Amino acid sequence: MKWENRGIKPPNIAIVAEQIEEVQEAGWTHAQVLLGLEGPGAVAWIAEERGGHSGKRSRSGVGVVQGFVVARRIVDVLEIDLVAVRPSVRRRGIARALINDLLDHEIVSGLAEARLELASGNHEARLLYLGLRFVVVGRRTRYYPDGEDALLLSRLDFSS
């Protein structure tokens, strides 16, 4: 599979929102996805499979979304809200590439910190973020509806 990462802009937001709902295993409602894509400071990147053998996108301008990252930029801080990759294409570096591309893009406009939270039991994601130089800076006890703690992660160093 060949895929490429790119930011998304109108008019493709509705199409991407539908595909994000397919990719995420649990999480946001349709309204939350749209707000994440269109709201103040919204930043989103998708990894899309290039259509067919020609490498072209569909008539809608969007290929099949294999993974995504949705974030919000607030002044010089980036809050990463949601990251997911289709189960069938995990462990191919898609999430890592998406996050790296997002950070590289945001650094150009003065990014000082990137933050996120994740379930304490999500060991695969924790390893991914630690490998991307995020550090655990806090914990929210019993944060999720199932009672699981949330780990707060931050990255301040964006030098190569």
C-alpha cells in the first residue's frame, strides 16, 4: 500500500469526517469529529491510500483514509486530541509519520509545546509517544468513563 500524509481543508472535511468515524474504534461522535476538523485552531492530517494503480484520488479529492491525527493549536501550544490508524494497516509507521509531519508543519509557525493525554493502559500508544520524545508530566486519576487513569504527555524540545 502506498500512502501520503496531508493536511485537510474544506471542502473535503465532511468526507474525511465520515472516514474518521470508520477508522476510530471508539471515541468521538460525528459532531465532535466535525468540531475537531472545523473548530477554532483546528489542525488535522490524514494518511490516505492512493487510489488504484494510478495513484490518483477519487472524484471527491480524498482517497481512503488509513489514519489521522486531529489537534488544536492554541497560540504556541498544540493539543493532540485524537490519533488513529485502521487496524489492518497498523505497525507500518503511519501514526509516527502523521505526528512527525504535523509537528514539522507546526514548528514553522512557532510551536513551543505539544500535549496529549492517553489511557494509562494503552501501552502501544505510550511507546509510540515516548519514541517521539514526549514525556509523561502528569496523571488524571479515574479520568475515563471506565475508571482508567489518563497520562498527560508533553514535548517541549523540537530541535532535530
